[in-house]
Amino acid sequence: MIKHLLFLYEDEYLLIVSKPTEQNCAPSRDHKHKSLVEQVLSYFQQHSLELTPHIVTRLDRNTSGIVIIAKPRLYSSFNVANVYR
């Protein structure tokens, strides 16, 4: 069962969401569908955004928490420590 995606923050560069437990950030061999990336892609498509989500802070399947997703690829490799300064 796919859980509703909780958006915590969004701007032109970043999307920050709350990931529930039992959901992969990205599709895997054992869990090919219903990943966080697929939910975000669907959200982008619904809003006519031609973007590819790039996960900055990945969490394990059994871990809930905040995931930062970069909209432009350029921001996917930025130093996460800068967010906390």
C-alpha cells in the first residue's frame, strides 16, 4: 500500500518530504514500484514539471524521516552540511 506523500518544503531547487517506513527511496529489485522517487515523478507530471528528482539524503526502507530531493541535477551533489549552517 502506498502512503500519502507529506511535503514539508518546496522551492524551485528543492523538495523536502517525509518518508514513511516500509517505502524505498528508489525502486529496487525486490520493490520495483511505489518508491518515493516514483511518487515525486508523478507529482512533477501532475504539475506539468519536466524534472527528474535527484535524492540528496536517502533513507533505508525501514527508516522514516526527512528526504531532500534536488530538482535540478546540479543541486543533487551539494554538501548537505551547508543546509545546517
